[in-house]
Amino acid sequence: MQHRFLYLFAFIAVIAFPDATLHAQNSAQSVFSTVSSAERIPNFDMLVNELKQYHECTCACGCYAHDLDVQAERAISFLRRRTARRRASEKLAVILDIDETSLSNYAEMLKQNYIWDGKAFDAWVNTAQAPAIPGTLRIDTEAKQLGVTVFFITGRAEAERAVTERNLQAQGYEWKSLTMRAPSETNETAQVYKSAARTRIVAQGYTIVLNVGDQWSDLKGKPEAELSVKYPNPYYFIP
């Protein structure tokens, strides 16, 4: 209504007050510049809709499943090339994150409209019903066939170990070790916590050839893998 009144004022000014026309135009520009600067942040409902379309592969923004598969195949191709030139004494390791890397929590995220709810997420984890991300399951299977040891490093709490192991096993994963956050590590950033976990793996004599995660904090920090593969995750960010 304010904009319609402004247009009407400008029209009358041209007819009745020619000298006032320039002032009216400047006023209109001032109003619209204020509105446009406030709209630089995308509308939340539009973002939520785009997230849904990306997951369902129905938008021009891409296809989540396809993007995951591309990265998984890149990881598998590297693993095959790397093991083909391994030394006889080498102990090679693959590191996998869990949430949105090995297991999908999309059903729970959708239920919560992509808004984080810690209690709801813990309840979901305790169901042990998260489905495997197919490409990562292929990486796990390939690693086993190539004689490469799989380690899981997750930000999930140690208290969730039993349900997490049950979920992973039910989805077909096999691994040597699963690192979970101890109570004393609660306040550490993911990058600090996961870097320390990788350090302990290297100390066991392993060469980390591949690390797969959906967050940069899964991958960055010393020691890094020979190849770090980042999965897409537009749903949340963990530093």
C-alpha cells in the first residue's frame, strides 16, 4: 500500500507540480534501496524448499544422491590406484565419518524442518534406524576387498556406542575401530577432536590414505589423509 501511494504521489506531482517530480523520484529510490538492502538474506521457507528439492533431485540446484555418488566413486578409484602400488609392509587405513557420510539422518532432519533439536536427534540415534549412504557402503566393501583397514571417527557421544554399532552393522558396515567422543572431549571442536583421533591411528603404524566426511572439520588438521573426500551437506555446518 505504501508503494502504491508513492507511485500515485509521483504521478500527481508530474501533472500539478512539475518542479516536484525530481523530489518524488528521489523519494521512491530511497524507499526501494532500503527494501532491497534488507532482502539480501534469502527467505527461510524458500531455502527449506530448495533443500527438499535438492534431496529429491527435482531442482536446477543439483541432485544430492548423484553428488554423493560422484564423490564416493572418486574415493574408490583412488583407493584402487593407491593399493596397486602399496609396499608389502604398509598398513593402509581409510577413515569414515558417520552422520551424513556413512549413515543418513535426513528423515529426522525433514521431520524437524531442518531445525536442530538435540533431544530429538538423540532419540532418533537410539532407534538405530538410519539408512546407509550407498556410496560409502561401497567404499567400506572395497576397502575390505583391497585389504585396507576401516576406522570410524564420529562426533557422536561415547554413550551412544551400542546403538551406533548396531546401526552400522545392520546396514552392512565392517570396521576395525570406532572412535566416539568421551565426556572430556565434549568442548573440543570437531577438527581438534578428529585430528587427535587420526594422530592415534598413525601412531599405530597406519598410513591414512583416504578420509571421507561431510564437513571440512572431518578432514582438516594434521595428520591429513593422502586424499580427503568432502561429501555435500547443505543441511548443517560443524566447525
